[in-house]
Amino acid sequence: MESSLSYHEPSVVIIAILSGFLLLTNVVNYGLDKIAYCGLIGQVAIGMAWGTPGGKLLDSDIENAVMQLGYLGLILLVFEGGLATSFKTLKANIVLSSGVALTGIAVPMGFSFLLQSMVGASSLQAFAAGAALCSTSLGTTFTILGTSGLSSTRLGVVLTSAAMMDDVVGLIVVQIVSNLGNGGDFNAVTVVRPIMVSIAFALLVPIVSRFVVIPVTLKLNEIRVSNPTSNLALLLKRPQTALVTHTLLLLGLVIGGTYSGTSSLLAAYIAGAAISWWDSEVDHPTPAPETISTGDTEINSTTQSMSGEGQSQPENLISPPVSEENSNTSGMSIYETYYRPAVEHASIGFSIPITKMFSGSVIWRGIIYTILMIVGKLLCGAWLVPFGSPFQFITGLARRVPAFDKLVYKPSSPGSQCANSAQTTNQVATTQSGDGDNQDGVDMNTLPDRASQRTSAETRNSTPNPKQPKSVYPACIVGLGMVARGEIGFLVAALAESKGIFGRTSGSSQPSELFLVVMWAVSLCTVVGPICVGLLVNRVKRLDTLSRQGSAEGRANVLGAWGVI
């Protein structure tokens, strides 16, 4: 047995191949994220081109190494999802988010059983396919909301929370699929054990946080407040301390969850959520004021900059940059600084047989299955559709008929009072503007609104203070935002294929037809969803700009209450 690995200088060809692989992965990911919010597909495509399905430019040893690193990147991505969980906003929208998430899980899972008649799949195979298509891409969701500026709105909170819940269920199903592949039989223990262990993990961590973490944190806070210059207080303020603590928590939960029978990805999400809870929900002391000494003189720059006077100030009034310090030790800041560069998804492409996906029967089945999966996620937006009274819908249709509109609505003139008041106001304003002595009394800022009232028939027939118009844009954005499957979908499908659930025989190099159909659906959904959301968000921004030019209502005219931050 060798005591060490002998060093060999790589050839120029290997250097060029690996350099192109890494550079193109990042460049294509960045470009597609900017253009269509689907950088994940670019990484997968590079993996297919460089790996076994395409040009076979990488050795199998390198592919295995990249695949293992890619799974670490997936763990970190799920960990980021937990860090991004906002418990305050989640509690405020828990019912609506749960409804959206439940729809996004149940409908695609139910539609997947149509594969039994489409490709002759068994119930277990249909379940595995539905498990791959019930997830939602976390990376795509974060990219869309971050780029569009909707992350902090109610719409963004609902979409993010629902995507999180979908992926939590998907992470549990990952372990179920893995167990089914190893055992070969569909029995209660195989299905129930991962679910019960996951629930136990989800309950145990909050209990430990409530009865262990909070008391320990409060005790440490007392030490930091009573003696802010102690070594312990200074150590707790360092970002390296947060890095070590977060890493130990992440590794501990991942290892413990894996050995207990749940998914390591779910454990990573719980670790991130626990850190996010500690950052936002647990009280932290404000750092004690300090002074800055220069020689024999103590300079209080903060007070001097505020007062602008050269008078002597009381000692200990300078406090360190609290916001900078807190941000440096928060979970998301530590992730952005130390963890994010390790994320890599190109390894997913190594397991996609791209050359086998273009047979006629696979293509049409994949497209039909994709349509079903898109519809299944679009139904999530029904929770945000502003359903009005059926009488309003009927009268709205009736008013589109000119004869009926004149017969029914003209005598009653429901908006005549508003129109008359607008005309009277306009006459008064015109009279005042004609008077040189009272010209300064005219409020010029209100004239554009009155002009829009005179030129719009709908505004003339509305109330003097109309409510914000109802919009289907939030429902469409949520529905389309849930369409992209992303990392979890690829992972579950590839895992089910490697375990033989999709019907691939052991040792065979030919992929199963069901696996190809599922990969078509996952890939097309991951491309179509972000592109449609990007186009819709651009239209919302365009309408938002027009709304701001026409009135002071801003985005509320387009997204209504869902655009409120």
C-alpha cells in the first residue's frame, strides 16, 4: 500500500479542459441568470458537454470527484435556503404559504400517476417521478426575487416560503426514494421511517433551541454586557467564532440526520433555519461603548461628528460599528464570505444521457408530461387570484355588450356624481388659474390626476377614492415561480434511476424511458418557468413605471397589496 500519492504535473490538455470547464460553468451560469434566471441549466449543459453524456473530456475519476463536490454544493445551497428563512414574515403568511406549497406538492404528484397509462409505469415509479417534480428550485427562486427586487414584498415572502416547504417535503422524499431503491419493496417501514425521523428532527431542534440555546445565550449576553472588554466578550464578537459555530452545527446535524435515517439535505436546511432564527428572533446585546485613544487624548469622533463642536465630551461615548459587526457574524454574511464559492451544479449533467433523449416517443411523452407539470405548479397561483363576487363577474361581462350597457347602466349613472364633481372641480381650477391674484393657490401636483379622471371612462364611473385595482399578476408570478424544479428535481430523478426504481436493469448502460421522460420535464420546467417569470416581472416593472408617471400610487397599482414591503 502506497504511503503517499506521487505528484505528477498535469499536461497542457488537462489544464485546458479543466480551465474551460470551470470558466464556462461560471460564465454561462452568470449570463443565463442575467438573461433568463436559469443559470442552473447552463451548468448542467456544461456538465453534459464535458462529461460522459457528451464529449467525455473528463476522466471518470475527475467526474466522481466533481460529483462529490457538487453534492457538497447542493448541501450548501439548501443550507442557504434555511439561512434565508424569515420567521417573522413566515409566521405572518404561514396559512397562505402552506396552501400554495400543498398545492405544489399534491397536484404534480397526482398528475404523475398518469404515467401509468402513458409509459406503463408502476405505482412506485409514478411516485418517484412525482417526487422529482413536486420540488421547486431554491436557487432559481432566490435569483428571480433578488434580481426583480421583490424579495422583501409580501409576494416574495409567500413564494419563498412555499418553495421552502416544497423542498422540505422533497428532501424527505429523497430519503424515501433511496430506501425504496435499496430495499426493492414498497412497505410501510420504508416510507414511514424517513417521515417520522424528519418530523422528530424538526421538533427536536426547536425544543433544544428553546430550552438550551436561549438560556445559554442570555447567560453569555450578561457576561458581554457586564464585562465588554473580557476575552470571552471579544471572542464572541469575532466572525471566525461564528464561522466555527455555524460549521459545527451544520456538520453535526448533517451527520446526525444521515445516521438517524433522514436526508442530509433536510438536516442542512434545519441547520440554516436554526441559525436564521438565532440571528433574528433571539435578543442580542448592543456592544458596549468604547473610546478611541490616540496618545494621551481620547477622541470621541461619533459625538464630535454629531455635535460639530470642539467641546470636551463625556468618556465612553464612542460605540463600535454595531451594524457592521452584526452583519459580519450573521448566518447569511458568513455564508456569503466563506461558503458560497463552493457551490457547483455542473456534476448533475454527468448523469443525464443527453444523446438518448431525442427519440420520437421520448420527446412527445416528455413534452406532454412537462405540460402537466407546468399546469400542476401554475395552480399554486390560484391562492392569490382575487376572486370577486359572481355578480360582479356577470355584470362585468354584460357591460361589454353596448346595447345592454346603454339599457341598464345609462339611466342609473352610477358614476355621474363623481364625474360631475370632477367637472366642477375642473371648472373651479380653471377659474382660479385665470385669476392672476389667485394663480399661486392652484395645486399643480393634482392636475395630472384630474386630467386622467377626465380622459378615463372607468375612472369617471368610480368612487371619489377608488380602491387599488385587483390584479392577476401576483398569482401568475407565484404560479410560474413555482414551475422551475432545479437541483432537487434532478437529484431525485437521478437517484431513482441509479437505484433501479425507474426500471433500469443492473449493469445496463441504457437508461430507462421513464427516466428520460422525467428528465425532459425537469429540464423544460427549469427553463420555461424562469423565462416566463422574467418576462412577467419586466412587464410589471414597465407598468410600475407608467403608474408612477401617472399617479403617486406606485407599484400598488400593479401588484396591489402583494407589492407592499
